[in-house]
Amino acid sequence: MSNQQSESQTFTSSSTPPQAKGWDVLKQHVIDHKVEVALWTTRVFTILFTCGFFIPVLGNPYNAYYKALMSNAATSALRLHQRIPRVTLSREFLSMLLLEDSCHYLFYSLIFLYVTPVTLVLLPVFLFAVLHSASYSLTLLDRPDVRENAYTRLLISLVEFQSRNILRLVAFTEIFLMPYTVVLIFLGRAGLLTPLIYYHFLTLRYSSRRNPYTRNMFYELRLVMENLANKPGTPAFLRNILLSVVTFASRLAPQQQPAPQQAQ
């Protein structure tokens, strides 16, 4: 009887296919999620190249600067392919393309690829890369075959927890770069068209459907400047400058289209 049980156990164990572990599971995950893994990879490269620009230990920092922008452009192109897989030569397609945040940052990378390296330019792409790569890293850590590291999970969770502040900082940097591109012209580090092209990028960010942080940051900055201008101790010349800046920025802001009303 015991011999029959042992034989049946042996047959059962031999008939059960061995579970894939380690590299086999990782390989299968890459096959099943090609675009997601490619996005994670390009974002990690953006982080590494940005660090290489600030800490030039692996070669020319200027090369790292442009490679960081190209990695961000690759991320944006992959994300666009994921969001809009079908490409058509039509006006509707172009309108839909310009609504995508990934299109905005593809545009952003192309703008500054032809400008002398500016440290502040890498901040938005670096922060976006950190935020989104951290999100997918949590997905990778949640797989049962991955041996967890408590410190790694804590660090990634901290990035996720600070996502709102990160997005606010990105929005502030986007806005601050607008007058800074004008300064770059006088410093001889940018062309005359750079501020005009960047203005179009900023209007796209202001009108973004999925990311309201740039629009909200404009509103917060307007409140700060108006409150400062209306303080009794503010000199008259400074008050006039602040109110003129607010008025000028309000005129340049794109008009928001009202949301379509649903039928009753």
C-alpha cells in the first residue's frame, strides 16, 4: 500500500510542470509587457543621464545632458504610440495628438536639443522619470518571484507619496522657464525663436486635459502677485510692475473651451 502511495506521489510530482523562476519569469514579463518595460527603461536612462550631467564621472557632462533629453523624447514617443497606436494624416489626428501630455514633452525635448545646456531644463524630465519609473518599479516588486527589499520599497513609496509636490514643482519650472528663455537670448545661449516656440509648449501645458498642475500653478502665482501688490507697504512702482505682469500673462493665456453639456 505504501509503495502504491509513493508511486502515485512520484507520478503526481513528475506530471506537475516546474514553475518558472528567476530570469524565465522576468523574460516572460518583458514579452507580455514590452511597451511598459521599454518605458521604464527609457525613464531609468533619463535618470542616469541626468545624474551623469550633474555628477560628471562617466564622461562629458554635455553629452549626458543631450542624452537625457533624447531618452525623454524616446519615452514620450513610446507613450504616444501607446496612447494613439494608429497614425493618420488628418486634422482630427493632429488635434488629438496635441492634447496628449507625451506630445508636449516630445516637443519640449526637441526645443532644448538645439539650445546650449541649461541645468533647469532637465528638472522636469528628471522628476517625471523618477515619478513614473517609481510607479512601475512598485509593479515589478509586487511580483511573487521578486525578493523584496524593504529600503527600496520605502524609497519608492516615498516618491509616490510626494507625487503631488513633484508635479507642482514641475509646473513651476515649466512656467519659470518662459522668462528664462528670454534671458538666454541675451546670454547668447538660445535663438530668437526659442521663447516663441516655448510659449506654444506652455500653452499646451496650460490647456492639458490630464494634468491641471500647470494651470493651477498659474492661478496660484497670480494670487500671490496680486496679494503682494495690494499690500499697504508695497511701493507704487513695484505694485504697477506686479499688476502689469499679471495683466500681460492673463492676455497671453489660452482661452479655455467650455465643457460640452450632456443631453438631459
